[in-house]
Amino acid sequence: MREQLLRNDVPSYAACCDAVANVDWLDELPRIECPTLVLAGVHDIGAPPAMAQEVHERIAGSQIQVFDQASHLSPVEQPDAFRTAVRRFISMLETDQGSQVDAM
């Protein structure tokens, strides 16, 4: 992963980071109506846990998971914890969907 990241064109990577940093999308989040899992890493300086919390608060019914030993690449930094969180979320969705079908 490190080698792949280092192969990026530095000016292009920096321009992408700058473009993403200047996007204001928070007001659009309440429009999300599907189940949502917000993921964050405690050590992420680009998208810190406070930002994840704000995203979580603006998406009705969302869930949040903050990884203690990760920054921005939790699937790489904490693959087991990431996999567990995503599987738990998907399992919850499958259980909820089964409950809805049973109720019909």
C-alpha cells in the first residue's frame, strides 16, 4: 500500500486533497435515507472524529464507528476491526430486512 501511495504524482495528489478539502457537503447529508455507517480513525487529521460525528448527526438513523488505532486508512491500518464493523453493520441490515419481510 505504501509503495502504491508513493507512486502517485505528488502535485496531482495534493490538488485532489485540496479539492476535497474545499467541498461543503454537510447541508446535503440529511437527504441520505439509506442505512449508513460512518467510519473514522482517532488519528485522522484530514477527516477527524469530530467531522465523522457531525456527519453521523446529520444522517438520520446512521451509526458511527471510530477506530482507536487508525488515521485515514482504517481498512489498511486496522483491517480486522474494519472488517468486524462492516460485517456487523451488514448483518444488522440483513436482520432488519428479514424482520420487515416477516412482518408482511
